[in-house]
Amino acid sequence: MSRNLIAATSAVALVALLGATWYVTTGPKDGDKYADCRVGAVAGGSSQIGGPFTLVDETGKTVTDKQVIDKPSLLYFGYTFCPDVCPLDNSRNAEAIQLLEDQGTIIKPVFISVDPDRDTPEVLADFTDYLHPRMIGLTGTPEQVKAASMAYRTFYQKQEPEDGDEEYYLIDHSTFTYLVFPEEGFIEFFRRDMTPEVMAKSLQCFMDAR
């Protein structure tokens, strides 16, 4: 099977996965200081998403969630070998963050790899530096990555290589971007069909409502 066909198969599987994602719904927003900014709600409340993690940053340093989320942050779970989805999503995130930065609003972009076997700190540094100078990449042991993923209720699953090349494989994964504030934790999620301009406007709303 060709790599293009593998990528297409992955994309179809991912769309099906996101269509079945159980925890994102729409609903009432009463009693929420961010109500005017939200476009959806989380079943069971926003406390169901987020939590502590320990990972390794792109310099090789072990860091905790408290050290990473030391300012308003955008978190995305993906992998650098992703053929199209991850580069596009993170480019969108970087563009939205830059639009805000040009207006004096600072949000920290964070990329968490779900492919610890290939995404070394050095690989992540190249990936994040290309996208935005302030974006940081995080990896870790398979156990550390799994724990972080479970905390944010994300999904990822490695596909078996179709052409016998053990180094070339795709990973199905969820594609939400998460806004997280220090002390408050998870605030909002963003779908991948949102434009940088709309995302920047939404992020500014949340920042103003803090």
C-alpha cells in the first residue's frame, strides 16, 4: 500500500474517531465567567479534562505540568511525522498566537508528542522552532506520554506499517487544541476547522474574561 493511501486511510479513521468523541457536547453555560466566549461544553464539566503530568522538554529536561503551564497555554497532542494534520493544525495555532502577540497578548504554544519512539527532544526542537519561536515540544517515556494523554482525554493509536518499514508508520490521534490557564486548568477546546483569525478572537475573549 502506498504512503499516500496509508495517509488517506488514517485521515478517514481520524474523522470517524472525532465524530464519535464522547466528551464534547453543546450545552448550557450558566454560572460560567467564560460563557460569552464558549462555543461548546464538556460533558461532566471542564474539570473532567486536564491534570498533572511529567514529560521531557525539547532540551532534554524533565518538566511537570506546573512548569509547562506557567502562563495561558495552548496544548496540542500530535507527532512530527504526521503527514498533514499536525503541521496544519500547529501552523494554525502558531498563526493565531502570533496575531495575539502582535496585539500584546501572550499565549504559550505547547506541542505534546504521542510518538515518543521517534520524537526525540532534538526532533521536537526542529519541529517547534520552525513553527513558532516560543513553541515548546514535549515527549517522554511511553508511560509518561500515555498519562498526559489520559489526563486530557485524548486518543492515539499506532498503525501497523503496511510496507514492512518499521520506521514508517502513522498514528491515529484526536486533534483538539486545548486552552489551559495556570491555577484554573482546562478552559476550552478548539476544533481544527477554526481559522487563525477566528481562533485569535476567541482566545482574546477568554483572556479578557480572566
